[in-house]
Amino acid sequence: MELPNNEPLSEREIEILRLVATGASNKEIAQALSISPNTVKVHLRNIFAKIGVVSRTEATLYAIRNGITPPGFSLPETSPAEEEVPPESPLQVAALTREVEAPLPARRTLNRWALAGAALLILLLAGALVWNLTRPAASTPTPASTQTTPVAPPRWAVLKELPEARAGMAAIAFNERLYLFGGETETGISNDTLAYDPATDTWQALSGKPTAVSQIAAARLGEQIYLPGGMTAAQRPISALEVYSPLTDSWQSRAPLPQALAGYALTAFEGNLYLFGGWDGKTPSSAVYAYDPETNRWEERTPLPSPRVFAAAIAVEGRILLFGGSDGSQPLDEVWAYHPARESGGGTVWEALPAMPAPRAQMSAVGLINSIYLLGGISSNDEGNLPNWVFTPADGLWQALEPAPAPLGEQGVAVTYGNYLHIFGGKSGQTLQRTHLSYQALYTVAIPFIVDDTP
């Protein structure tokens, strides 16, 4: 792509511009990329300077013209009145779009009345959308003979299965591909590295992980994917930290964990890894460790309020939320907020939040814009086939998602890709699963931007 100052956008800048095109705020972008809102502001200043724009609207139009838009984002072929937006959607993001024709006139002038009309249309649509989302159900039922039900596009889709059934693996999205690592398969503990291409719905085998493990998690820092610890075929946790480079399809070893752990919770935050709890080979752990890739060092942090294994961690708005897990005998319904900045600045590091609707462990968890999704897992008495939840930290609201086309078991894994969640594998009881499902978590409302082409 051509830039006004001939300085290309970095991968991080492209990620941020792509999110800007969805209408995400600085806080929402920071949450999605595990960086601070101030860092987002710095990136946006650099992006605006490089592409020669002065507003988010102009940046959005630039992203559309140059194909820097999330998967599933497209210009409408029909008018907005003909597009249906499901009223039950938990997330709605409005984006300004316009038709792009080739070649464009060398000079265009905006018609003020058209602009005013477009602005009014945007306000009316936004108001209608908010009213539709918040209005109560009608108190008077419609007679059966005349009642009609709006048909919403399905959110769930069944995609190409895993090459082999597995559970307890790790997954990360990077550069338009979804990567899976290790896990338990029908032939034993695996060291596989697999890449899924959403554009072609195909799988590819890549260079295997040096150590075969299950009960692992992965986090991305820059262009590297970090996988600490895990459980070996001998049912022993390890301390190794192995790092994969998707750009070179190669592996390297970095500083090991201070102790061997598997079944931990892991997330990236402000350029560091944070690891919580896990199984140390005998009991659940309460350890918390932070890893700095610049110094290649692990440091111990304030321990968990209580030991746990198979919890889930998601970075959001300057803190890390920790959900559920097991104390070794039963799943937990606890939600804790960990504040990394308070480790050195004072204050309460661990903050108790309202509990989940029910106990849960061995689930997969992902964050997208301003919501956190908990998928699969087990509850009390090893109960499976649980409802899947979406949680909005801003208001503390839990909602059940519509049922998946196939049950989501325990120790599956999920990643976000554009507006979608991809959920892989898992197991139900002792049966490993090959399932690969996608869920459309985000709908984009496309509003045309009216331009007068008169020279």
C-alpha cells in the first residue's frame, strides 16, 4: 500500500487500524491487544501521521480502501434498510463505510447537505439500535395465525475438523492463521504444531514442539509465541519455556519456570507474561509468576488468594481477571481481579469480584473488545455440556450464549479471529473431540458515507 510519507505501517499498527475500522474505542483496543490505552494513543498518532489522516473516520475509510479490515467486514451491496441486525446480539459496533470505485476522480468535494443527511441517518440508526436492544418484550402476544419470527443469520458454524481428536492443547491467532500446539491425542501426548487457514479452511503441519506436552497454554508477545510448562506422557509437569516463531517456523528455549507446572492460567499484559496457579505434580499451586522477555527472567508475584488449577485468565482494562478453576476437589465459582501495577505502587493486589453464575473449571476463555467468553469446561460433579457464557466487565453482566451445534467439552481451546471465536477439540468424559466451531461474536453495522462526486 502507498503511504503519504512512504513509511510502512508496522504489524502492530495494522492491528490497531483494523480495530479502529470496527469502531472500537482506545480502551477496547487496549483490552483486545493487552496493551495500555496510552500505548494505543501513541500508536494512533503514528498511524495518522503515516497515512495522512486527522480523524478516526478518515482512518476507517483508509482501512477500507486498502483492505485493512477484520475478517467478515465488507461493504454492503444493499441499502442499510435491507440489512437485518439480530436484536439479541450482545455486541454491536457501528462503522462508517463508503463505496469505492476505480478509478476515483482526482478531486472530490463534499456536499454539505449530503453530509448533514448522513449524520442524521447515523443518529437515527444508532437510536433505533439502542431502543431495539433495550426495549421490553411485548406484553400482548400476537395471534398464532399472524405471528412472524425474524430470521437472524446463524452465529455458530461448523468448520473443518482437527486432523486428529485432541484436548489440553494451546492455541494462538497470528498473521491470518490459527496455531495449535501439543495436547492429548488418541495416540498419546503430542508435540504437533498445526496451522489453520480460515481463508481456505485447511490445516497444515509445521515444525513440532521440542517437548510433547498437554495441559498447556500459549501467549503471544510481539512476533513470538510462548508456551511454558505442561504435562508429559509420564504425567509429570515440566518447567521448560519453549518459544515458537511463526515467521521462521522455528523453536527456541528460554528461561524455565521457577517450578514445574501444568494446567495453569496464562495471559499477556503490557509486554510480559503472567502465569497463575496450576498443578505442581502433587497439589494445586497458588504461585503467580511474571516473565519479562527483555531480561529473559521469571519473577514471583503476590500469590493467589487460594491454590487452583485449570482456571482462566484474561487481561482487561489495566488488570487481569481470573475465572473459576478447581481447588483439587471441586470447581470454583470465584472471580478475582489481579492488579499488576499495585505490586510496586501499593494497594490491594487481589480484588474479589462477584462470583460466576455457577462453578466451572477446565474451560477455554477469550476476550473480544469489551466482553469475555467462557466456553465448555466442567462444573460440580464433573458435569459437562455446560451453557457457554459471555461476561461484560463494565456492568458485571453474565449472559448465556445460544447453544452450540455440538457440545463443548473440557480442555478445549478457543481463539479470536476478527469478529469470530474459533473453538477447537476438547473431551467429553474420556472421549476426545475433533470438533472445530466458529461463533460470530461481533456484528458490524455498515452505514454508507455519502460523497458528492461533482468536481
